[in-house]
Amino acid sequence: MVRARSTVRGVVLLQLVANGLGVVVVALYFTFLLPPAAEGELAGIDLNLAVFGLYLAANVLLLLPLNALMLRRAVAWVREGHAPTERQRRFLFSLPGFETLTALGSWFGAAVLFGVLNEDVQRVSVGIALAGVVTCTLLYLLLEGHFRPLYALALADADLPADRRDVWPRLMLSWLLGSAVPLVAIGLSPLISPVALDPTRLAWLAMVGAAAGGVVMSVAAVSVSRPLNRVRDALRRIEQGDTDVAVPVDDLGELGRLAEGVNDLVAGIREREELREVFSRQVGQAGLADLALAVADGDAAIGDRREVTVLFVDLQGYTRFAEGRPPEEVVAMLNRFFRVVVAVVNREGGWINKFEGDAALCLFGAPQHQPDHAARALRAAAALPRELEAGGLQLRAGVGVATGQVLAGFVGTVERFEYTVIGDVVNLAARLCEHAKEERTGVLAAATTVLEAGTAGGADTWVGAGRLAVRGRREKAAVYRPAAPSRRARWVGTPWSSRAERRAP
């Protein structure tokens, strides 16, 4: 409501300022275009001041209240606190033109009236008409700038008017005000003045016209450069990573479409960042999201061969547990389980490649390179049983760890692909996980992992557990288990055994 009232008051003030400038133009017109020999003729011009005063009073008493009424109707939606209707929006957009046309009609009416009253000296009518053109051109430019905040409100949830052009009309009006009118005044001087202009008056008129043209073109340049500067600042902020930029759309023409395009660009970038963030949470690696986007765009390799350590963790007795409980309870248990696994693996810099029902495949050394991937995996594997026990998990988990060469990269099709690792070491870690469920410690690691970690990686806290016959492999696998768990876990489920020890040679 305050904004609506200030808009009405501002329009009335702008009309008074523009019309006052018109009076100044008339004074300058007679000062510079009437040579000294013709000045005596002014005494014979019947300006009919009484009629002129009545005419001005009629404009003040009739036109300004009428314009104020139209303004209040146009901004009623602001006062009422709701979005404008399409009709109200069109009415608002037409206000600068409407206000300008009413003012132009008043000036041309004055030109005709006083031209008739002073038909012997037509320069009065011409001067008033030229002053009216200057006044109304300036008024239109000022009103367009004045209504910009309301335009921004009206366009918040609406499209810009189709095929509206504002830059060209704005510049042409500036040219009309700054160049065309002074040149027309000079060109008409032989017709409206009986004596030719002397060089001094012509020079003064040229200087005034040049200065006025510079001022007017500066106003026009600012009206164009200001929204462009806003767009430039917005693009700079976007370049710096700020996606909360919003350029106000307060121009109905090309500049408004430019601002709208920047907002659409920001919305697209913001959506892309949100997708990247969601994908990062989905896969657990922010850098992997960028790599996936690069692969989708064809800018990155599909995969590379590298040495990694795979940690596989799986729950024991999950099928029986899920069979006799409601799904909500099962999901709650799984969430507690995965919460601990994610925390432990993330703490050591690993990555949860995927959740597989009641199991998790964790990678160390991919997708980012980690020279100490084996040591990280062993620390995570040793910590998992006691932290799962501390978390009150109802089922026991087995943990298998293995190190070897894999092909790490994206598999799938163009429609759907995912990052994973392919290699025998993945199968070995899964098989060791199955055997670890029967181990007292619940953890088994391949000998290659312990050797890769070395003493600095805590390999001295692991002891040999013999060799295991692993399903699907011809040779037995040498395995290790943690030397001495800090406390013996108590699990609900299958009693522990040491089948792996019995198989050891």
C-alpha cells in the first residue's frame, strides 16, 4: 500500500517537473529564436493571460486528478496484496503511454488555442507545440523508470509481453528530445521569425541544443546500462558459484528478456547443482558426480585399471530376521546398520560403492587414488564389529577384505550407467565375508591386503588364520584376522565357530 501511494505521488511530481521544463523550453525558444528587431513585436502579441491561466487551472484541476484516479486503479492489486490479473497487468504497462498522451494533448491544445488567439504571430503556437514535444518525451522516459519496481512485481509470476521492444523507442525518443527538436526549431525560424537569426543567437542555440542532447542521451544510456550492469554483476556472482542470484525483470522489452534469460540460466544451473548434490549423496562421492557428468558428456574415459582394496560387509541371519518382523522394523534395523558402516568407512576415506540388500560393497583407492588404501580398509574392518555392537545391532555382521587389480569405471548403457569396480578381488572379498560370519572376530582379510598395508598400516595387529578354500577359486586363499578384539561381541543369531581355523593347515 505504501508503494502504491508513493507511485501515485511520484507520477504527479514527475508530471509537474516535466511541465515545468516545458515552460523553460518556451522561454528559451523566445529568447534565442526572436532576434532583437522582433522583440518589440511581443508587446503586440495577445497572449490572453487570463485564458492561459484558466487553461492551466483546468489542467491541474481535471487532468491530474483523473491521472491520479487511473493510477490508483492500476496499482489497486498492490494495495490489496495479491497478484494482478491479466487486465490489471496490461493496464499497468500502458500507464506511461497513457500519462504521456494526456500531457501531449494538453500541450497541443494550448498550441492550437493560443495560435488562434494570436493568429498574426504564429511563433507562439509553434513554440508551445515544440515545448510540448520536449515535455512529453522527457515525461515518458521518466515514467518508464519510475514504474520499474511495479513492473517487477507484476512480472514476478507472468511472462513478458510478446514482441515488445523498448530499447529502440527509448533511444529514438532521446534523439527526438536532444537533437530533432532543436534542429526543427532552427529550421523553422525563417518561417516564424521575420528577421534572420544573427550568429550570436545561432551559436547560443547550438550550444544549448548540444548540451541538452548530451544530458538526454546520458539519461537514455543510463536507462540501458543500468539493467545491463545488473546482468553483468549477476553473471559474475554465478561465475563465483552463487546460484541464489535473481535479476529483477522490470523492463518490458529486450532488457527484460535478457534479465529473464539470466534467471532461467541460474535456475538451470541451480537444478544441475541440486542434481549433483543428490547424486553425490546417492553415490557418496562429490567428485564422482562430476566424473559421471563428464562421462555423460563424452569428456572423460570410461574406466582405468588400478589397485584397490575392497571391503564387503554382510549381515548374518537377515532372511530369518526379516521373515518374522514387519517391514518398518526391518528397515529401521538396516538403517542403523548402514549408518554405522557409512560412518566407519567415511572416517577412513573409503567409499560405499553400493548397498546390496543387507550388505555393502566398500572401496578404498577408488574413485580417488589412495596410496594407503589397504591400511585404511584394515582399520575400517577392525572397527566395524565393535562399533556395530555398540550401536545395538540385533544381527551379527561378517567383514571380508581383499586387495588386487580391478578395472574401475562406469558400466551400463547410455540410458543408465554406474561407477563400479570389476575384478576377481571383488569376488574374493565377498567370499571372505561369508567365511568371516563363522569367525570369532567376524573379520577376515586376504594376505595381500595385510602385506600391502605393512607395519605402518597396522599389519602387526593382524595374525594369520591359515588358508581357506574359497568357492569358485582353484587355490586356497591365505587369510588374516584381527589379533585381539578389544571386547567379545555378543550377537543374536548363529553361535560362533572357528571353521576357518579347522580348515587351516
